[in-house]
Amino acid sequence: MSDNVIQVLTYKSIETILSVGGTQSWAVDPNRANGCKYAVCCRNANTREAEGNEAHGSAFIVGKVSSVVESTDHDGRWLILFSEYATVNVGDQWEGRNPVRFYTVEDYEGYIDFDGLDWKPMPEPVATQTAEKASEAKHAMTIPQAKEALALTLGIDSSAIEITIRG
């Protein structure tokens, strides 16, 4: 059996994954990753940088791998691009310490039915930023990060904070 599913442990949110076109910053053999049909992203909730609220180790998004290219945010790492994606909520899908693992579709029997997922086309990735905008983006923060920062400042639980954006 070939390795046709790459599984990654990420702190990035669904929104971040969709904005860059896939999951990135992986130290992986790009040829091996490109040979995979699917990528299963599992939540790394054991970091202060966690952007999502899924339980640690749960699978939360699956992508159909379209290609593997150089990462846009980390030299020497790789971005696994998706052609389509589906959100899932499947607990206890992560084991081990390495943030990248390879499996087969058969390994997911009883957990994820890849053919039965509600696949959606990937949105257009956010346009490549200029160097100045990229520098500004390094200082940007996500809503969950802002809530955590406010919670620490105010000495309250982040769940008590609501942020409204009007545009």
C-alpha cells in the first residue's frame, strides 16, 4: 500500500489554511507529500499560538492535495496546496511527536470517509504581499490571539470576550 494521506499537526486555523491555499511550513520530502491524494490537518492545541478551538489531536479539515510548493512563510519548508477541502470533526486522530505522518485511506476506515465528504472548491489564496505588507503581517494577529491577549491584560477568561468587526 502506498502512502496516500499526509497527516499534519497544526496550530493554524481553517481561515489561515484557506487564505494561503493549503497547509504550510512543513519539513517534508515534497515528492512524497505530492504523491498523497489527501492531507488531514489535526489540531495542535498545546501551544499558545493555537488559532482554532478544536480539541487537541482532532482532525478538523481535509484537503485534496493539488501540489507541493515552497512555503510562503518559512525558508526551506513546504506548502501543501489543496484543490478542494472539507471540514470534519473527528477526535483522537493524532499520535506521536512528529508533526507529519503518512497513512493510507484504509487507515482511516471508520473515521473519515473521504468519498463521502462535502468537498468545496478552495477559495483564491490571498494575493502575494509586498515586502512591506509582509512585514506588517508578521505583527498582525488573529481574533483568537487578540482575545487571548485581552484576556491576559484584563485578567479574565478569553471566552468572556466578544469582538465585533464592522467594515
